[in-house]
Amino acid sequence: MTAATAAALLDRAANLTAELQHSSDPVDARRWESFDQTVYRYLTQLTPTYPRPTRADPGALRLHAILRDYPTPLTPAADEPHYSAVEAARLTGRPARAIRREIAAGELPAIRTGTGWQIPREALHLRSDVHPARGEDPHPLARIACTLGALTDLLAVDRDRPDRALLDSTSATALAWPVIALTLDIARHTLGHCEPDQADRPLQIARFATRALTRLAGVAVDVPIPHLAASPSSWLRREPGDQLAQALHTWARAAGTDLALTVPSVDVIRNVTNQGTHLLAALDTLLAREPLGSGAALDVASFREALRDTALALTRAGTVWGSATTGMPPSPEYVDAASTLHQALGGIVSGHDTSPGPLDRDQALATLADATKDLTALTLRATQATRQLLRSELLFAPARTLARAEDRLHARTTGRHVPITNFDAPTLVATMTAAEIKTEQLARSLREITRSPSSRFVQDELVAGPLL
């Protein structure tokens, strides 16, 4: 089977659009809405809402403006249980101030959180009758929607892999332009092949696509399409009910996003090392349980010793930061993901796993071993971020905790924060680098487990409890 690539899927969509334009088949509302929603979901994948773009990246600002200009979506791109006031306004086509006014008057139920109001989905009365196109539908528009849906899923998988860099705005624009151009052609065709009372929405989308192409004029011309190919991912190989794999995946994705910020939070860097230690403790706990049987090719004792050394390196990397800060908080997405993962790993370490059904030890071992590759990628990013923060003098600490210097006397007496230099933190980068190297070595030694989840370990002796 040939792996699907972004370029191949875009070519297929273009060919199907040409086929549609030569077709006289009518376009009904169901097929149009499936296509409409697929385009919106695709543009949402190309335009992440976090981190927010700045003037330093005009391409990202342009993509955000295009997404905001999309007519009121038929249904959300992702089925979340709660939405913010701004998201609710976008999904209902009403001003955000009207939404907030209803919340204040008690007419719209909402929950106040640290990041604003959260409105339950059911309170917004959103549509639930817009479904993806069916793969067996022979209509060209349904086949186009399926093709763009596959491309959207390809983007989602690539974006969620912590070992891959985030899609830059130039590449995202190169992916957006051809789909928007196809959307304009398809909307124009639909206007001539749909019932008159169903023409309003295709007309709105045609106008949107025209404005979007005007914004992109001269920007995406002759830009190569990024090579995105369908590839196996550790978390995709798990069963749908594997909560541990999902928690690891969500955490790795959120951590990768936060670490990619120009000024990441020190709390995230520190927590990545702490979560890594917790992950290794869970893996060690599983290895310390009953013997795994005979005929195994792997030595448990040596693996547990490697786990211990790596955990100690990660622990040192977490504590070396002291009171350093960038003044940036973790994103709410990372806080939620880290909390969920902490509970999932804690259940394994304590022996009180809360997931439904008995814990599949072989699967959990393979999941955690596979996750060390994601941990390696995140530790590398954290180390790179540490170097950049020190070099850019974006790390700060209370002056009273740092070495005395003439230019810091006033800051010490007033309790202010001052930039940290290499002199103040001589071991910071070295300690982070040591943790990165240890984690990478461990992940490499565990590849045999990942490669063969059903493989067994030899158990030299039964140890009463975990080493970590």
C-alpha cells in the first residue's frame, strides 16, 4: 500500500474537482454540508489557536484572519464539552458581548475558570446533523470531501507528533492556498447545481474563498508543498480504550506546543523532567512485578538500572532550575494534560489503576517504553529552550538569590527579579544536556520492547518493590 502524502491528496482533490465541474449531477444539501465542514476543519488544523501569532510572523496572522473570516461554521471543528464565550459567539454567529451579557443575566449557563467562561455545548443548541462524507458515495463532491478529510487527518497526526517540528506559516499557507482555490471552484459549481433555497451557504463560502485568495495573492505562489506522509505513531497503535496511551499522547502534544513558544514557561520545562521521572517509575513498577516467563531475550535487571540512572538525571534537571522563571505560565491545555497523565502514571506506581478493566501489563509496558521516544524529543526541546533563554537573557530570578553585584544592589533591596547569566547558573545547560543524553540512550535500549510488544523479559530475581 502506498503511503498517502499531502501532495498526492491535493492532486487527487484537484482531479476530482475537475471531474465535478464536468458533471451535471445535482448537489444536495447533505453532500455540500459535509464538504463545507471538512474545509473548515482543514483550515482549523492549519491554523492552531495556541500559541497566538504575533507581528513577527505575518504569515500566521494572515492565516488566523482567514479562519476568523470563515462564515459561521455549521458545527465545531472538534466536539468539545465546553466552549469559551468567543468560541460560542463564533459557532452561533452572534457577537461575543451578547454571549457575555446573557451569561451575566443568568440566561446562559456557564462556568467561570481561570481562563474565562466555559459554556456547556448543550446550552448552545449547536447542530449535530452534519456528518462526514461516506466513502462509498460515488458523487465527486463526496469523494472530494473524503480526500480532504484524509488530508486533514494527516495534518492532525503530524501535528500531534512531539518529534516533529510545528508546521510553520509558510508551509501552512502552501497547504491552504490550493484547497481554498478548489473551494471557490466547487462553490461556484454548486451554485449552478443546487436548489435555489440552498444557494445561500455556497454563496457565502464562494465570497469567503474570494477574499481569502485575495489575502494570499502573491504569497503562496510556487511554494513547495510540505512532505507529510502517513506514518505509524505509537499512540495510534493502541486500543481506543487505552487511557494511558491517550494520556501520554495528549501530554506530549501539549508539552511540544508549549516548548515551541518563543518564551516557554519554566514550569513546563521543569514538569517535563518530573513527568519523565514519573513515567520511568511506572515502567520500573511494571518490570518489578511477577516473573514474565521463560525464553525471553531481555535482561530486566539491566533495564531497571538504566531506568534508575535516567530518572536520577531527570530529577537533577528538574531541581537545578531553583527559582528561575520566564514569567510565562503554562498553557491551560498543558496543565490539564499533565494532571491527567500524573493520575494515570500514579495509578500504576501505587497499584491502584483507575482505568476500566484490568491493566494489560504487556500493553502498558509497550506503551511506556514507546513513550520514552516522545520523552526524548521533549527533553531535547527543553534543553534547546534552556540554551536560548540563557543566551537571550530571558530567564529571571530574585536578585537576593543570585550572586552579589554592584548593578544588582538596588534590585536586592527592593526584592526585584533580574536576568540570570551563565555565571549565575553554570550547571543549568550541562544538567539538562545530561538528562537529554540519558533519556535518548534509554529510549534506544528500549526499542526492542517497542518493536515487539509481546516480547518477554528475563527476571534474574524477584525484587520486592520498584527501584525508583
